[in-house]
Amino acid sequence: MINIGFIGLGTMGGPMAANLVKGGYSVKGFDIEPQLIDTFVNLGGKKANNCAEAASEVDFLFTMLPMHDHVNSAIFGEDGAIETLKKGATVIDMSTINPIESDKIRDLLKKKDIKMIDAPIGRTSKEAKEGKSLLMVGADKEDIDLVTPLFEVLGDTIVDCGGPGTGARMKIINNYMTTILNVLSAEALTLATSMGIRTEVCLNVLNQTPAGKGHLSTTYPVKVLKGDISPAFMIDLALKDLRIGNALAKELNIPLALGETAKNAYITAQDQGRGKQDWTAIYESLLQQVGE
């Protein structure tokens, strides 16, 4: 019997711990909110009174917590998991935390002969309940193979991101993009509303162009990522259109912060002599700026 500990039984962690129980595993769960432990026990889990108890005699310890301070405290703080984790155990951190802090935790655990896998989650609590999460896994291949049966209970998409620490890094990249796209979506819809365009019309158009479909699934794979920056749509023209949008927003008193920031990126690309290149060459422009 594989024994599992799970620290963090909230919106994401609770459903995942419950799915491990449904998968036939023995799971001890702990959370600082007693009612979350009670809910977990009612679903067939075992109660732990603190992090050390959750980690006692387990083969795998999951952590799903809001911030790196919480993860660090759960493992190394008072009544922390490190007090009882056995040598050869594996900590699987599914939290979204600073990758540099994650690396520090991994290094400290390694000194105690304890492995660590970073495996933050993509998708939402709905998918977590359904066991259909996307897992961004950072670990050596043999360690991923070891925990794959557990991960298959939690998600339907397991992505090997390329070694220890890469899962935590990929999650930050994902969340960086999606949180900014959220603001961009709000800006575009606000501009549409202010100019009298019905939301349903706006969605109909945007969802059929790279604006809504996303450049990573439309323009980038066929242009810059293939090394082709011949113009399908020139940077000069993109900047011209962006300036029109920004000017309209200014007239309507709409604060389009992303529009102004993007304008500067296109101007920089022009200054590099890229005005006649495809607009996806913005990627090459940024790589040039960081020396890649």
C-alpha cells in the first residue's frame, strides 16, 4: 500500500486529495482550516493534526499552498514535515510559487535524502474535481515515471517540462500570460462597448482571428517560430493600427495601459530596423534585447 500525505486541502488541494482517496490510496490530510480536514475525512481521507503528522510514514507528500512562505513553513517550520519525512520519500509541490524559492526547498530536502518534484496545476478547480487537471512537472525522468500513476488520478494531461524546477517555471510563464490576457480582453471589450459595438458581435469577430484564437496557435507557429519573418502583416502596419486604437481610447477616456506598453515594443522593433518584418518578429526583437 502506497501511503500519501497531503498538506493544503483548499479549493484545489481538497479535490485532488479526495481523488487520490477515490483512486484507492491511503491519504492523510492536513490544513490550517479544521473544517477542510473534516470535509476530507468525510470523503474517506485520514486526519492529520499538523504537517509533521501528515508526513509521517508516507511515501509521497503533496503540498498545495498559496505562497512559498507557506510551503517552507509546512516543511521546515514548527511541527513541519521535515520532522517525520523518511529518507527516500518524495515531496510533490503543486503550489504556484517563485521558482527560485522552490529550488531552495529542493536543495534543503536533498540534503536529507528526500526528493522533490514541482508539479503545479493548470486549469481550474472544476477540472481538479473531475480529475482532469494539467500537470506541469519538473523532475528527472525516473522520478516522473515513479509518480505517474498518482498523477494519472489527478489529471488527464501530464507535461514533462524538462527537469527539476521547470514545472514551477512553466507555471509562472503560463500565469504571466493568462493574467495579462485577462486585462487585454477587458480592455478590448471596453473599447468595443465605448464605440457602440455589441459584445456578441465583438466576440464573434475576435474568436475567428488571432486576437481571440491566440498568436501561439495561429501566427507564431507558421512565421517566427519557423524562422520566417517575411511580412504577412508588417510591424509598421501593426504599429499604425495600434496607434489608431490608442488615440480612440484617449478620446473616449479609456485607460488602455497595455496598448501604450505594446506601442513601445513596436517602436523598439522599428528602431532595430524591423519595420518591414512580420509582426511576429516582436519575439526576435525581445530576444535581441536580452542578448539571446
